[in-house]
Amino acid sequence: CHCALVISVPLSFFGGIGGASKCGILVKGANYLETLAKAETVVFDKTGTLTNATPHLSDVVSLTEDMSEDELLTLSACLEEHFPHPVSRAIVDAAEEKGLAHHDEQHDAEVKYVVAHGIASQIGGEKAVIGSQHFVFEDEGCYIPTNECGKFDALPPEYSHLYLAIGGVLAGVICIADPLREEASEVLKQLRGLGIRKAVMMTGDNDRTASVIAKQVGVDHYYAEVLPEDKANFVEQEKAAGHTVIMLGDGINDSPALSAADVGIAISDGAAIAREIADVTIAADSLRELVILKSIANGLQKRTKSNYRFIMSFNSTLIVLGAMGILPPATSALLHNASTLGVSLKSMTNLLD
């Protein structure tokens, strides 16, 4: 029986990898397809994954009388241009569209990027920070001007927020429109039909923004204001509970979780380190490629089991019939090799409908 097994199983896996590549999906090893077939938990990063990779500036909310909205945008662009991230690009592009100068010569202070938090520098002798709510308020200890608390509470929850503070006081909030991918909700429904039982969204955004997106997508759980190590720890906890975990992300912040997951999947136009660490890379055009990938993996698992059952039963029958003297050796050999050839050819056919 081993002849057909040794030939057909590798051909099936090579066919799966080849079929995926024709759909713009790079799979770095056949074992990842086998693992994908068993996966029951999927963890999504939000920005650039569940949402489009082209966020844009929606509004600048000033919380200080000393700086106008344009001045806040200029300062934000001056800091964010050092960081290659879609949200940073959106701020820089918005400043350029308004003709606002925002280049390094405006200040000569060092700009420090804090992973998964934000950016810090010096402006006019005072410390300026821009980034997440956790970074600005908890790590840096900044506070909201008392007379502006109402304006802060009225910030629209459907946008992602970047908080800009100068000298320990919140000066403004940058509202970024990061619309959900049109296919995200439908993709999640299709994944559930393919064996995914638990879908989780993890993001560095605040809870208000995360809850809006999570409700639109239809995930089972969401976690807001998480750090890279939080994502990785969650993946490890799920694995320790006996679940096979897929992690889908695109940024530097997702790299630890991509590495920790049973199968890490990166978006092709995301950070280079994410693509390097990930086991699978999909194009950024559509999340439907994730459905294609899962379908290929499931089809491969089904085909491998079907081939195994056929090979074992058919060849065992030949052995019994030969031992009973019903089939002569030459006929048994012919049927054995013909079945091996047939199963091998079948293993190279398309796994998708």
C-alpha cells in the first residue's frame, strides 16, 4: 500500500500550495495547510486587516486655544512622517493636501518611536507625544484640560483616535476614518461554515472605537488597547487550551502574535517583518482569499483521507484475492500500478470548485 501513499500524499500537498499560489496566496510549507484544516480559532488585527489599508483623516479636534486645527495637523504630520504606518501616512497626506509644511527642519529634536504606543519628541522645549490613549494618558500621565472634557467625551466613536499632548496637556485629537472592508462580515460567516468556531478582534484602539467595528464584523470577542505582547499572550493561551489558532495581521505590532500562532497569515502590503515571520502571505485586495485558503486546506485534508481509505481498501483486496488464488500475480501488479497512477493523477486536480 505504501507506493500510492508515498506518491499521492505529497502530490496532494503540492497541488494545494500550487492552487493557493494561483489565487495570490503564498504558503511557505505543506504542513501549514494541514494545520489550517484543523484550525478553529481565528484572531484578527483591526487596522489594515479587517479595515482597509488606506485610512484617511476625518477631523482634527483642538482642545487648546493656543493652537489652531491646522497647527495641530502640521505638528502631527511633522512627528508622524517618521513612522511608516497607514495611519501616519494618512496624516502626512492630509497635511500635504492642505499645503502645510511639516518637514524635519521645523525642529531639530530627536523623534522617538515607541512600538505599539506612539511617538515622542521635543517641541519648543516641551515634550510632545502622539499616539494611543494608553500611551498618552497612562504611560505619559497627560491630562485633558478641564474646560474641554465635554468636547473630549463627544468624540465620534466610529473613528480611530490619535491623541496629541504637549507639555503633559492634551492639545488635540486626530480622528482617522478607517472604514471596514466591505467583505469582512461575509468572510467571517463563510469561515464559520468552514469550521471556524471562534473569531476574535484585537486592536490598540480605544474600547469605544473597537466595539463599533466588532459589532459590524460580528466577531465573538474583541480586545481594545492591547499591546503586541498582549496579542501574543492571548494566542498562547488559546493554544494552551487546546485550540488551533490562526492569526491574521499586517503590522510590526502583530509580529509576536504571528510568530506564536499555529499559522500566522500576513497581508502582502503590510510590514516587511510581518511578511517574513508569517507562515502564509495573502494579497491585500480582499479578505476572501482567507476563505479560499481555508477551503483549499479543508479540501486537501478531505482528499488525503479519501485517498488513504481507497488505497488501503483496494490494495488489501488485491492481497486477499491474490492469496486465495483468484487473481494471478500479473493481474494484481497491473491493477496495483493502475490504481497508483489514478490516485496520483487525481491528487493533482484542483481542490476548489
